[in-house]
Amino acid sequence: MTKEKRWLPYLIFSFLSFVVLGPLLLPEYILTLDMPFGPAESYSNYFFGFPEWLGSIASAPLSLIFPILSRIVPVWILQKIILLAILFLSGLGAYRLIPAKSAAAYYAGILYMINPFVYVRMMVGQWGILVSYALLPHAIKAFIETLEQGNWKALLKLAVLSVLVGVVQIHGFFLLLLSLFIVFLVKASACGNRREIFKRTIAGFGAIMLLNTYWLLPAFTSSGTILEGITEADILFFTPKASSNLGTAIDIATMHGFWRGGIDYPDYTSLWRLAFAIIIFLAAFGFTTNITDKKRKWTILSFGILGITGYLLALGASSRLTQPVFTWLWENVPYFNGFRDTHRFVMLLALSYAYLGGLGILELVKYGHHQKQFLLKWTMVALVGLSILSPLLSSFSIFGLNGKVKATNYPPEWYEVKHYLDKQEGDYNVLFLPWHGWFDIKWINNEDKRLGNPARHFFGKSIICGDNIEIGDTYSQNSNPVSKYVEFLLRNQEQIENKGELLAPLNIKYIILAHEADYENYRFLFHQDDIKVSLANNLITLFENNNVTGMVYAVDNVVYIESLNEYLELSKTQNVMQNLYILGTGEDSITGINQETLKCEKTCPVEYYVSGSYLKYTVFTINQEYVGNHWRYNGDSAAYANLGIMPVFKSSANGGKIVNSRFYKVYLPGYLISALTLGVVLFGVYYKRRVYPGEHRK
């Protein structure tokens, strides 16, 4: 290819990316369902393993890069760059899969870039899934090159891409493994030299596993993950739904069928049906006309199986045909219940359509070149042109997201509260209400006002906020002990007149009440004697806790309770900050009413220096993300857990260090293994290029 032709796909897919986003590129945030970006966007805690669930564990690289970039470029610009990159890489990845860089490759790129799957995931802001989607074809191509060529360059590319595919949305990593496994099986069955294929596959999977050790090691040694809260109710809630009167099976085949209601597909017209008839015809045509090609047969078969597998898994529990298999996988395959949203598997179907359809276009182009009759030749040209336009016709609503999502900035009232909190000194937690993981926010410019809780993304403090997924009549399936404690207090609000005192053990100094959703149910805050209003405007009321709070404090007394209900009754006559409340049976030990707030210096999220105390017990008030039983004080594990949440250590008169041992025993070794693997692979590439110049180009 000439230099100009090499750059042409980059220009075309860049142009299309800008056209698709259109007015959304205006200088404000795109706020929609699962994309609550904000000025305090940071993933720094992910590096230290907080919170410890699969998605955040794998995002450690993001936690290193994003805080640096956000200091250089405003977060709203970073958000637009990410979305543009998703669209661009999607198109370029499918384009590069097609062997001939012609109209066929552009068709594959445009179809993979612009389709109902991308549209609906953009609409709901699931950018993590789309990052995986965009990088998937690049990773599969690198694996194909590894199998065919066995060079270090392809191996390095595959290993690095395996990290990037799952860095924001861990489902992408497992989808990649499934895809690679299918490609390997087809290649091994089709190739005579199976020993070489096995060697290259083992090298590829070995590099993937070693480079991903930084999160695989914590994931497989974790005592609990967010997956434990997923139940059969999730299956019904997240199963694909029919988007038209054609039925779920047809909707999935056409890359529709998203589980969430309220998402309109305005492309359901006769024009849409014609466009998708062309798309499906081209995929079938590309498969049948190329399956006899000895050189390409194994890749064509691989993408055919990928498409069928993606389709069947995407149907999940929505079809009688697939429900038994889906149920068996749910019950027997580890981590499979993380795919409660089976619509994610449509990305494999989209990739199959793009690749096989590109080959179909390629055959039409070849056929047209061999025609001497003017009318027939230009008929083929017109058919190819219409085929290339079919993805645009099938998903024209993706442009500007059909005007249903618009750029939005946070209102001045929110910034007023943020600036106030930024001026307050001390290490404290902030409770954000209303208590919902997702809720409607009236000042968002979108038609659909629902947004994932934006508190952490905006205020940047140590926020305790709703993380519950409200499914049907189930308000919460929470397993986080801090969240469960707050939800207990909210359920019993009518019995509580000392809300500030009961929040003090969580080191909650301020309460933000946003005037959104069901905020009127929280008016009891105005009638608490130990809470005062510090700031109020049209959209937020900020309360301050009058009780003494502290990240670390010491006490002498131990009180055993059977339940939090008993604790609630005791709080009416006791100062809860002067006692430890231990869930279980035992003998109370009350020797005085002493309580001491200790000095605490935070060096990093897993390490704190604490001043000494002559009181018996030192309480460490972890926040919502720091839960776990891996905290150690001067090397000693916790003696108790206050309220079943906060680690309690035997005090030291000289003070000492509180450390999260899991980071140093599990996370840090994982990082070192991954870094060492990357270094070895890079050295291998460098060595081969120096010793065997030109070999890397084969």
C-alpha cells in the first residue's frame, strides 16, 4: 500500500467517529446511566485493591494513568477522547481483519463501528464494555498472527491487548479468552503441525496469564467478590428483551434486544429490515464462498463459530432453546454469573458479521472486476456501494445518539458544596443521600434522567453512598457491611433521634442531601438534635455532624450485642463512641467512659501511622471501599470488629502502623510478576530485532 492509502482508513474512521458523536463533543460532560464522569474522577484506590471486586481489581493500570492525565487535561475532554477512541478503534480493528484493504475492509470496519449494539451501549454509557468491544478484534488478530507466525511481536501485542481488553470491564477479558479458545480449537483441528500450534498457544496463553497476574492473583485468592450478591432475580431482570414485535430471537440476530426498557430503536422501519437483510446475506455469502479456501478456511470457520456462540449465549434465559444450557453454565462455571447481562455476547456476533460480511463484499468486488458487460459491472458497483451503506441505514440513530443524550455540566449549586468541602481540613467520610446506586437527576439534559450515583466522581472526598441495585421489589442485595449498616439506620429512621451519633462510628462528619429522587423521605435529618445545616441551596443541603468523629480512636469498654436492633436501643442511653459493640455473645467489660481521638497520618491508602494510647482498644474506621479483615496494627490482626465492620486492635502506648497486609502479600507480588513478564517479552522483541533484523516483519 502507498503511504497515502495507509493513512486513509485512519482518516475515514476518525472522521466517522467525530460525526457519530457530533454535538456530544461540546465542552461539558456526557452523563448517562453508567457513565457518571465528574471533575474528581479518579481510580487511584484501584491500584491498592479497593474496593476488592473483579472490575476494580483489573483496573489497576487505569488507576496509574487516569490521575496523571486528569491533571493535564480536564476530565470532560478525557471522556470525549475515550469515546472517540472507542469508535475509531472499533472501525480500525475490524478493518484490519480483512486481508484485502479495499471496500470489503471498510464495510467490516463501518459495520463493527456502527450498529445497534454500539448504539445502545453508548446510550446507557457503558464505556467499559465498549472499550473491550473496540479492542477485541485487535487482540484476535494478534492471536491469529501468533499462531501463523509465532513471532515475539505478535505475542507481545496479544499479551498487552489482553490487559487492555479487561482493564475497564473485566467481562471483556473472559470474552477474549473464549474467543481465543475457539480460534485455537479450529486451528488445531485444521492444521497438520499441531505440535507447533500447541507451543504457540501455550506461549500466548502463558504470556496472557502472567501479564494479567496483577489481578488474577487477587481475584482467585479473594474471600468474596461482588458476584456473591448475584441471584436468580438478576437473571430475569437482565435477560434480553424484545425491542420489536419480531421477538427476542430475531432481535438478538440483528444486534438489538438490550435488557433495559426505555431505550428506543427508531431504526425499526422497512429500511432497517432491508439493511439487515443485506448484512446477514453478506455474512452468509462470505462464509459459503470462502469456506473452501484452504488458506482461509480455519479463520472463516473460527469467526462463524464465534458468531453462533455469541448468538446462543446472548439469548441466555430468554429462549427455551438456550435456557437449560445457560442455567447449567450459571450453576457450574465459576464467574459465569458475572454475565447476568448476556446481551454482552452480541459483541461476538457483531464481529462475526463484520468479518464474514467483509469477505462477502470482497467476493462481490472480485465478481464485478471480471464482468465485461457495462450494465452488470455497474450493477455490482451499486450493490457494493449499497452494502457499505447498509450499517449506516440500519443504525442511523447512533449519530448524535438521536438527540436523546446531550452534553451536561454539573450545576453551580453542586460546585458550591464541593468547594466548601474542599476547604475543610481533616480525614473524614461524607455520607451522600438519597441512598440509591442509580437514580433520576432532574438537571441532566437527557430524555432519560437516570444516572449512576455521581457522588464519588464529583466531590472527590471519601464518600459513602448508595451502591444498591434495586431489582423489582428488592431494594438492596448489599453484602458491603458499611452499606448494610447505613441501610439499617435508614430503615429505622423513625426510631432515631441521634442520627449524628450513630453515624460517628463511621467517621461521617458531613451529610450531603441532594434534592433529587425521593429526597423528601430524608427530611428527618432536619429534626436531629446532633446534626446542623452548614450550607443550603436549591439543589443540595449539607449537614454537619456535631458529634466527635475521627478516623482512629481508642476506648476501654466492650459491649456484646445480639443484633443492631439492640445496639439501637442502647444508643439511647449510651454514648456509642465510648464503647465497642461486638456482635455475638460474651461478657461486657465496662471500666469507664473514656474515649480518645488519635492522630492519624495517611501515607497511602494501605498504610497509616497512628499515635499511641493507654486506653485498651484502638478502632480503625475504614470507609465504604476499605472493608476486609486484612488490616494489621504493628503486625497484629484485629481483636474485634466494632459493629461487625471496623477492625479493633489492642492499643499500643507508643502507637505504630496500620497496614493492609493483603496489598503487600498478594497485590504487590502480582504487580511484580506482571511487570517482569512485560519486561521479558519486550526484551525478547528487542533481542530478536537486533539479532535477526527483518525477521519481525515476516
